[in-house]
Amino acid sequence: MDEDVLTTLKILIIGESGVGKSSLLLRFTDDTFDPELAATIGVDFKVKTISVDGNKAKLAIWDTAGQERFRTLTPSYYRGAQGVILVYDVTRRDTFIKLDNWLNELETYCTRNDIVKMLVGNKIDKENREVDRNEGLKFARKHSMLFIEASAKTCDGVQCAFEELVEKIIQTPGLWEIESQNRGVMLSNHKEGYGGGACGGYCSML
Amino acid sequence: ALPESEVFEITDFTTASEWERFISKVEEVLNDWKLIGIASGKPLGKGVYTTDAWEEKSDEISFADFKFSVTHHYLVQESSDKDGKEELIEDALPVSMQDLLCMNNDFPPRAHCLVRWYGLREFVVIAPAANNDAVLSESKCNLLLSSISVALGNTVRTDFEMVHLRKVPNQYTHLSGLLDIFKSKTGCPLTPLPPVSISIRLTYVLQDWQQYFWPQQPPDIDALVGGEVGGVEFGKLPFGACEDPISELHLATTWPHLTEGIIVDNDVYSDLDPIQAPQWSVRVRKADNPQCLLGDFITEFFKLCRRKESTEEILGRSTFEDDGKEAADITHALSKLTEPAPVPIHKLSVTNMVHSAKKKIRKHRGVDESPLNNEVLNTILLYLFPDAADKSSDGSEARPGTSTGNNPPPENEDSNLYTQFKSAPSDSLSYKLALCLCMVNFYHGGVKGVAHLWQEFVLEMRYRWENNYLVPGLANGAPDLRCCLLHQKLQMLNCCIERKKARDEGKKSISSDRSPGDTGKAIGHSGGDSQNDTDKEKGEVGRSWESWSDSEEEFFECLSDTEELKGNGQESGKKSGSKETPNLKPEGRLHQHGNLTLLHPGEPLYVPVTQEPGPMTEDLLEEQSEVLAKLGTSAEGAHLRARMQSACLLSDMESFKAANPGCCLEDFVRWYSPRDYVEEEVVDEKGNVVLKGELSARMKIPSNMWVEAWETAKPIPARRQRRLFDDTREAEKVLHYLAVQKPADLARHLLPCVIHAAVLKVKEEETLEDIASVKKIIKQIIILSSKILRFPNPEDKKLEEIIAQIMSVEATIARARSLKAKFGIEKHDQEEERDDLERFVNCLLEQPEVSVVGAGRGPAGSIIHKLFMNAQRVATTTPLDEELKRSGSSDERRLNSGAVADFPPAAGREVILRTTVPRPASYSKPLPQRMYSVLTKEDFRLAGAFSSDTTFF
């Protein structure tokens, strides 16, 4: 199924509850929008193969529950991730303010410090916006992240967000490893590439 | 030595026709390299031959079937000399000729020998390509040695000549003889002869350091055996070289610019007293790979990684028989340990326990065969488990020591080193264990000692588990995934002990007013294990809410009242749903949740006491995510996945219900997922603005998992719920894991800790010496290590690289210490002078050659002088009185006064003679002439560069 897949990447989606993490993922993987998507329990998991610059990458995307109580459980899954999508809801300032907590969480539980981070401001289709685009941009710049605003409902920016993230990961030396004989087996044998550590120059993106 | 076939800067006119093809090839290459034509350049600055970079490029040329390599060596100059070519002054001499006279780069400390001999900044070497094809016969040499300088309109050329002798003709051992030969070679027709400028360097070698013997103390191994911890304590790493890492000191005394006649140096007398030389410079010869303690330590530990034997194979199969069986059969052990009978709390200390364990081992093994003797073992165990030392007579008391490591002291910039290296905090048990194993491996029986210590360690772990003693030196809480797996395993064990302890303590308080048998039946774990196993095989499919909790019918906390539970469960089971029986007694309240009140009864909303989800080590986590991922991405898969993870949610709901009788899902959501309770301001019929709240749309989806779980949840406080985390099983798994680790596995687990410790050690030692270059290398080591160690199964080659770098740093620091001792820096009381000396010593380590400020009269110079004098004194064993006399008036003495000289005979004499004279005729253009001579014990070389004007010849 993945004869020509260059690598398998582990991507995380985190953020406050109800900001639309699962919806973003569903839009990306199935290109659908379900307004009645149940609140995630623990972690969920989806797979999608995408092609970036002619390189096929298989994404194992872990969607997490945003509720405080689940936070004792979900950070265990941060381990070994190469990319993370940090989501907030542009119509709810509190979800934006809590971003700092999530970054802390990442720093504490992430096993690597060169993980590529993307900030996504979701629900831009809604009218009652509370967080300005510039604020998101500023936050992303401050924390060396990629930034995009998106709407899982209208499809805006979703595909682009994932592609950018993957492209950045591929460009970061040592962050990923070419799929060898372990192809097809995803999590049991995923080995983090040797020689990471370099920030890969993406720090000054914005 | 180089084969004598070098031809410099060739443009060939003199070769016979049979060589023409070869010649033209040479020309081709030189043309390619743009070396043909007039090259000019600025005079070179002082010392640039050492400070600037040299580069080279090569080509291969064959003469018939004989291959030559042509190599262009050149000093990389920053300025664009090539562009300056056009603005040449007509009369300018080629740079090569200018270089002959330039005195800025005489006696370079490190340079190609041709640079040393001729002072050139650029040259081409043509040599046989294969090393064994040296051009040996003189005729062949001559054919090749048709050399001239880079073309200067064909008007001048320089012949580079060389004399190389094993035996030195007497007349060449001194300046006057050399001057004679120089003058005869230049054959200057003028009278009086233009002055000859002279540069002389005499080099003296000091090998005998005398009382400045190497100060490294060998570690005192016996001290340990005596019960007292000596030179190298457990938990510390040794450091330093075992032999003097500085083997020789070379003192070069230089007269950079003398004119003929100023100085007398002939076969009977010499003015060249090294003390008087205007320039002194020193270089040190470092011992190659000196044996260093830290390096040996790590290397030996690393070698363990390649051992194949298991602990049992090393200690003898019988050793582990009792424990081995137990460890191998977890199920058996498990059922034995989960036996509900109250665990007897032994009044045993660690040491008691160790002794009893040892007795057991000794039954199988002769006493003498124990790789570690009792004292060493006890010292180590007390170091690892300091809580055992302050044992109270009552073993059940909480030990004060157990909290060590809970709050690791801040290590400033090193504090996060363990996360970079994936090792363990430097005050943790794992880290200490790594150091002990390292020490045991080195001093106490190698791999056998390691196996023995490990066996004892595992026994101690089991003892602590069985007797509810927390393992010291581990941070509280779930395993820290940033640490090495072994550390995580130990933390996991501690989590298990903690929970078991809490449970047992609860049990104890109840069993005091209850017969033990009663409690036993209540827990009943009939077939729990086998059931669990089969379920696992089914891939967890079809499991209900408890999937991730353990399936045993064991409860989070011990049962306080079986009857009550049953009654409660049935009752609430029937009535569960949207409505709860409000008259239930609230249970398991943690604290009030702000000012929130329940929606219906209006009572305060309480946050319940909840079960913490099970801690996980990274390997378990990997397993679990694999299971979750295997469920696939279908809707069913996702549903199942959510179900499997909802045990925690359900448990929380049950706790919540128990703490808040009469609550509804909305109440729960307001605590658990507040954003899913949407509040709106509405105006009621009276015209007042009131808040109206409802569940979010997604929570209202019919039969979504939250609703489903809520309906299933019974009001049961956490302490009576099923355990989400089976500490018994997890502890046994950890203990089994520990028991089957081979010494090699251990070494792999703990190598990051050892490297971490070694880096801290070199850092600590470096701060005492403050060596800039070492600081830089240490930084590089940290970067390299964090790249390599963070990933599973690093390659041996890369690990070796890290170790080699640590060793080189250790050697450098040892060299610095050796030099400091030799120069008596510690003894120096004048601070300013001491600082200067310190700088001087540091320079010696980093630069190939360091000039001595003030030459023989400066502070460093006088120390060097003394060093030589002492060595000479011993070498000649002069009577004491003479010695005293001499040391008092050393300055006044002449070198050749017959008494013992302060310095040994010069090991090397280098002389450069230079002049500018017209050759071959008096009307020819005056051109640079230069002759370099070097005389060592068994080698004499003259390198002449004599230029002549070819205009009329």
C-alpha cells in the first residue's frame, strides 16, 4: 500500500476542547465536515498519505482530547512526534490564551526539542471573531511556529496547513528517517532518525 | 625525508628533447594552475606561515610509465594578489625571491619542510606518485632537477640546492664554517662583500623533569576495602592521567637578526649563550594517548555492552535458581503476591535483607567465589540506598531517606543535561547505579562484579516492593519519559509501591476491627489473570468499559464494606440514568468546585477524589499506541478506541456521581469539559436577564459515548472502584524485566548516565583550569551526545566517538595540570605574574609554539632555565659544593667555561644566512641569496637558494 512512501511521520493535534481539532483532521483525511462530531475521548488516530514536493509521506495523526482531565493521559502520546498542530478557536479568546499551557505541555512531554510546530486559528468562517489574525501571527513568531488560519467547515487552509507542516518536517534534517524494511508497520517500529537536534533553520520562518 | 626530486616552480628550458613530452605536461599543469608568469605579492607579515592556512592541490603526470604527482602548496592569502598582477613594477622580484630574504617567518613551528628550508610561500613539488618509487640514482635526479624560478622574463633564476648528510663535517657545526661555505657558494665578485645577515636558532630539549614528577595520585583501592572510602568514592568518577602527559619541553633560543662579525661562533668558542638569546620560544611534546583514568573507566564500561553472557551464566546457573523460577513464572508470583492475606511487614533493613539473600546465594556458591566482597557490596548498597542506614528499629516506619531525589537541586545549566542525553538526573538512583557499576566493573571484578551487584540490586527492588518501602532517589510521579528506560522502570516500580502501600495501610486500619478472611473473600480474583490474557489475545475487541483498567476484580482501594458496596451497586444500577437517588450519602469528595452548584438540588458541586490513570513507561506506551493504532481508522475502529480509553472517563463519572448525589450530566460536563456547557443570557418572562445553560450540540448527540458512559456510571467513590492500574501486575512485570537484564543490557541502559557523569566531571575539572579550547570541545561533546543518545540503539561507532572526545579533553586537562605543576604556578605568590604564567601555560597547550616574554630573563624564562639546570645537575652529578656555587651565580657564568653548563648541548642548530649580491658577474642584477642549515644529532642539511641573473649567461 505504501511502496513509494518516503517516510512515516507522527503528527499530533492538540489544543483546548471544542476548538475543532477532530474537525480539522476529519476535513483533512476525509474531506468532510460533521457539525455533530462527538467530543474525543483520550486519543484518536487517523492515517493519510500525502505527497509534498514529489515526496510521499505517510502521516499517522494523533488527535487528542482537549479536556483538562484527559491531559494526564494524552501527553504520553506526544512521544516521538515530529510535528504538532496547535489549534485555537478564533471566536474564543480563552482558547488562544491557553496556548501557553499547551506549549509548556509540549516542552515537558515531548521527547525531542526540534519538533515542528504549527499554529492553526480555526473557525474563521464564524462571524464573532475574538482573536485577530495578527495576534496569532505574533504568537507564532514568538514561538518559532508555522501559522495559518483555517476553517474545517469551509475547508479553508486545512490542506495547506498539513502540507506546510510536512514540508517543514521533511526539510528538517535528522527529524525523520527514510522508510526501510520496516515499511507498513507504523508505530511499533518507528525509529526516530539519528542526528536530530539541529533546529533546521525553521526558527525564523515568519 | 622527501625524495630529492622536488623541482620548484618549474618552467622548463633546459631539458633535453627526450623529456619534452614530460616537460610540456608539467607546463600544462602549471598553466592550469595559473602559476606561469610573474607572481608578486606583498611581503608577508610576522608569523603568517603559522597563523594562516596552507592549501594544496595535486595532479598526476607520467613520464613514460613512471608516475609523478605534482602538488602545488600555497599559503592562502586574504588579499586579492592575483588581481594585483597587472600593476607590476618592472623591477620587482618574484615573490619567491622576496620570500628568500623575508625574515618574518623564520623557523616556523609547523610547516612543510620546504617552507622551513627556503621560506617560500608557494611552491610546487613533483614527486614520484608511489611512495616506493623514490628517485634514487643521482643521474635520474639530475635529469629532474632542472629547476629555475618562476619565469621573470628569463632573466633571473634561483637554483635550489640541497646537501643532506648523516655525518657532519666538523667545519659546518659552527657559524664561521657555514659563513665560509655560503660565501664560496655565492661566489660574489665584489669586494668588500655585502653584509650577510644571520638568523640563528638553537633548540634545547628537556626530558628529565626531576622532582616535578607527575602529581597524579593513583586511586586508593585498598581504602575502600578497609571500610573507609578512599581516593575514588562510589558515585564519583576518577580523573587524570596515570603517566606524565607531557614528555618533552623544547626550548628554542633565537637570534633573529645578527650581522656578520657581531658574534663569534667557531669550533673553540661561542658567544651563543642561550640565556642571552633575545628570543625564546617553547613548545611541548605531548605523550601520545596518555593513559587516563576517566577514559579507561568509560572505555571499560562501554566494553560491557558487547558481552553476551546473562547474569546467571556469569554467576553460575544455580545462583538464581530460587529467584529465577519465581521471576520466570510471573503468573505464579502474581497469584502468590496478590494473596489477600495482610502482607507481613518485616522488621528488616536493607542490609539484613541483603545478608539473608547472600546467605541464600552462598548456599549455591562458595563464599570465596563472590565477585564482590561484603564490605564493598555494603558500601555500595548504603550509597545507593541511604535510607537503609537510618533504619529505625521499627521497619514499618516511613523512612526519612525515601524522599531523596524528589526535589533534585537545580544544577544550573547542567540541569537539563539528562533530558538531552536521555540519562537520568544526577542525584537519581539510576545515575548512582551507573557510577557504581562503572566502578565495580573497573576495580571489583569486571563483568562478574557487575552481575553480582545487579543481582543484589534486583533483590533489593523486590524486597522494597514486598515490604512497601519506596525506592529512594527517584522523582515522584509517573515515569519521566525523558529519562532512560531503566530509570522509567524504577519509577514505575515506585508508583506501584506507593499505591500498594496506600492500599495496605488502608487495609491494615480496617483489618484491625475485621477478621482477615472476610477481606480476602471480598477481593476474590478468581481467574482474573487467565481471563485477562485471553481477552488480550482477542485484541481487546469487544471489551466493555473496563478495557484499559485491569480486569481483576480488585479495587482501587481496599473494600471498606462489602455489603455496602453490593447494596449500593445494585441500587444505583437500577436507578442510574438521568435521575439519581438524591438521598444517597455523598462520598469521596475532594473539594468544592468554585461556587458552582448542582443544577437541580442546588447543592454545591464537589470535585470528587478520582483515580489517577496508570503511569506508563515508554515501552508500555509504545505497545499501547500500537494496539490503539491497529484498530484502524474506520468508524468502528475509532469507536472501539474511544471505548477502550473511556475507563478513565467512566471512573471519573462514577466518582463524580458518588460525590454529588442527584447530579446530572450537565453538572459533570461543567466540571469536566466546561466548554461543552453553553450558557446564554436570556430574558425571562419577568423581564430579568438570566443565564440559561445547556449542553453543547456535540454532547447532545443521541447515544454519544459521553451520554452512554454517564448512563452506565454508578455512584461509586474512587476507592471502591475497580483499579485502573494494577500495581501488582505492573510491579511484577518491572521486577521480571530487571531480573532478565544481562550486564550488556545494563551497560547499554546506563551508558547515557555514565557519559552524562563523565561530561559533568570534565566540566568540573575544566573550571579549575579554565582552558578555552576545552570549554569549546565540551560544548561540542554535549551537542554530539544529545544527538546520539536520545535515539534508541545508537551505533557503537558514534558512541566511541563521544568517548574518544571525552578522553581527549581529559588528556588536555591533565597536560595543563602537568605544565602548571612544572612551572610551579600554584607556588607563585605574585598574582600578576601567576596570571601571566597561567596564560603562558594555556598557550603552550593550544599553540604549536609559544614565545617567552622577556626570553631568559622573564618569569617563565627563569623557570625554564631552572628546569634545565636541575636536569643538568643530575645528569652530571657534580659535587655538592660546586653545585651551590653555580646556582648562586649562574648569570655570570659563561657557557663554555668548563664547568657544567646550565643547558645540555643544543639538540638542534638552525642557521639562516642571507645576502643580496649580483651573480654570476659583478654587473649582474643583485639578487637574493639564502642558505639554511640545520644540524641535529644525526642529521645535517644545507638548503641553499642561490639566484643568478641569466641575461648574459
